[in-house]
Amino acid sequence: MSFLLACGLTVLIETPFLALWGYRKRDELIVIVCANVFTNLLLNLLLWRVPALYGPAVYALEAAVVAVEYGIYRLTFGARRGLFWLTLAANALSYGLGLLISPLLWK
């Protein structure tokens, strides 16, 4: 899957998910999109440049993505209740759907 396609799918999955949980203001949506573009492109660039990181290391990198996104959201939105778990859920949904969709995109 190309970098831009993976990034686009991440944004299309995580942004509406977070919007469903109340993050609907224009500024909030901009932060969510920018955080996802930043972390997704950085992660995929790292995996492309260091293929040995595929496998179990991907989970550690995904955890780092959750931590970075949570940090961005917390700095921007404040210490809202359940924000970490919401960030984790959005990333788990995105990662899981990506695993399901990617074989269909490579047919």
C-alpha cells in the first residue's frame, strides 16, 4: 500500500471516529488530521527505510504513535477524561481495518 493511501485511510477512519466521540470543532478536526498525517507518514517512512522493524516491533511503534497522538491531543484539547483510551481505540480501529483492507487493495 502506498504511503499516501495508508495515510488517507488512517485519516478517513480515525477522524470520523473521534468526531463521533465529540471532537467536532473545526480546530479539533484540524489537529486530529494533522496529528494522524504526521504520525502515519513518519511510521511508514521508518518501516520503509528499516524493513527489519516489521513484525513484533510494529506493535511497539504503534504504541509510540498512540503516545505521540495522545500527547498532541492532550496539549491541544486539555486533560479530558478518557482521551488516552479514545486515542488507543481510534488507532486500534485504524490498524485493524488496515490489516483487513490491505489484501483487497493489493489484488
